[in-house]
Amino acid sequence: MKKSKNIEFASIIGFFFVFVAYNLFLCIWIKIGPGIGSLVIDAVIIVAATLYSVQSICRHHASSDEQKTSTKKTIWGNSAVIALLGAALGYHAFILNNIILGQSSRILLYRFHQYSILFGAIILVGSVILFVTSLSFRNIVLKRLSPTDLIQDTL
Amino acid sequence: MIFLSFNESVTFQYIRRAVFGGLVTLTEKRFIFYSILSLLAFTVSTTLTVRVYYGYTTYSLILSNFAAATALCMLISGGMALILKRTIERIVETIVILSFLLIGLGIYRYSILFISIRLFISLCFHSWIVILNLVTFFAIRNFVTGRPNRLIGFRKPKNAILFDLPIKIITSLSVVGFGIQILYLVFQD
């Protein structure tokens, strides 16, 4: 049983590495290759990530409502969705603003993928360390506990 | 009907549910207002970005700042609603009030508005990287843990051990790849 849970964690890390490797590939491609990556793919990823986040926030708050009907949870879901849409729109506005001001989209995309690699590497190393040392994190990763439950319990 | 293997069909269903689930939520009555607002800002600013190459720089900049101001309103009102625990009607009121405040500030002195908006959207750019990485990590977690022993075991839980080796290879490649990334980040310049 313990072994299968370790395999699950290893496969999560393995799949996440594919995402980091995609960023690494684009970073090197922008730096040394003739291409600048694709703003269209970037926009598609933004839309998909936003929709997925909206769906998971609302699904979590719907399942919480089934357990206990609390207005606090409803407000949390709505506000989080609005804040998330704001962040996505802000990112889009930054790209547009920089292009309008004359900065090359090549530099922007390079910076975006470079920071993504850095943060992805932090997640990779951090999650391995936390998986070994922290029981709460192990419960979160193996879906016995959601991050919001943990935050609400702590508060 | 396109033939899909078990893993492909699971992946396809997962993505379909995530995208359509998000769309259904956003087309609910309470979110239509925000969807229209953000889509309008996206469309107008993108159109004007194209037109900038024909000499409409000033108008493009002002309108892209309106998109940024919309984002600022949404983020602040979402944050305020989280902290103050207010209802959706109050959130709309907060957005309207904040919009008037920003427009007023812009009329008084455009440079103050411009600098603060530049700072804000720069913050959004960096925070979006964090959000995107975390969302991806948790999406993978949900995908893998939602199908214990099915995804890696190909329907038969007892076969999961057979897939131990490929998982080890993937993990080893992750470690090697991570080493390459570190070297690349250190020696890139």
C-alpha cells in the first residue's frame, strides 16, 4: 500500500517535470533558436489554467456546501474566482502594455519561461523534501486533505 | 468515432470536464457580468494592440491601461470580499466605486495612475507564473490520485508493480533534467 502511494507521488513528480521540461525547451529555443515561441499557445494555456482553476474552486465550494451550508464558503468561492480572473487579466494586460511600449515579445516570453523553470524547480525539490518530512503535505499530495481545508483548519 | 486507448480517453475526459466545467461556471448568472467585462477588455486591448502599428499609440496605451484597471478592480474587490466576507451585490458595488476612483485619479494626474498600474500588472505577471505552476501541480495530483492503480496499472491493480520500472525511469530523468536546468541557469550568461 505504502509502495503504491510512493509510485503515485513519483508519477506526479514525473508528469510535473514534463511541464518544467516544456518551459526549459522554450527557454533554450527563444535564446538560441530562430523562433520566439508562440503567443497563441501561451494564451491557450492561460485560458485552460483559468478555466480549470475556476472549475476546481467551484467544485470544492459546492462539495463543502453539501456537507455544511455556510455562506462563508460561498463567499470564499465567488471571491476567489473573481480574484483569479483579475490576476489572469492583469497578466494579459502586462504583455499588451509591454508590446505597446515597444519591448520585444521575445524578451518577455524568455523571462516568463525562465521564472517558470525557477519556480517549477522549487516546487519539484520542495515537494520531495516535504513529502519525506511532513505528514500534512503527504496527506495533501495524496488527496486525503485539500490545501484550503488545511488553511481553514490552521486559521 | 476516433479510437482512443484507455489512457488517452481518460486524459481527454479529464481535460473536457475541466474546460467545460469552468465554462459552465463562468456562464452562470452571477459570473456573466465579469465574463463580459473581462472579454470586452481582452478584445478591445488586443484589437488596439494590432492597430498600434498604424499609429494609434496613445489610444492603445490608454485602453490597455483600462484593461489593467479592470484587472485591478477585480483583484481588489475579490480580495476585499474574501477579507470582509461580503455578498456578490456588494462586490459589484465595490467594483463600480473602485472604477470611478481610478478614472478620477486618471483625470487628476494620468502619470500617477500609469505608474501604479505598471507596478500592479508587473506584480500580476510574476504572480501568474506562481499560480500557473501551482495549478499545474495540483491538476496533475488530481489526475493521478483520482485513478489509483488504474492510470499506471492499466486497469489491473496487480500490474501496478510492472510499471514500477517506467516510473523509476521517469523520476530518474526528472533528477537528470533538474540538474541540466540548474547548470543552464548558472552558466547561461
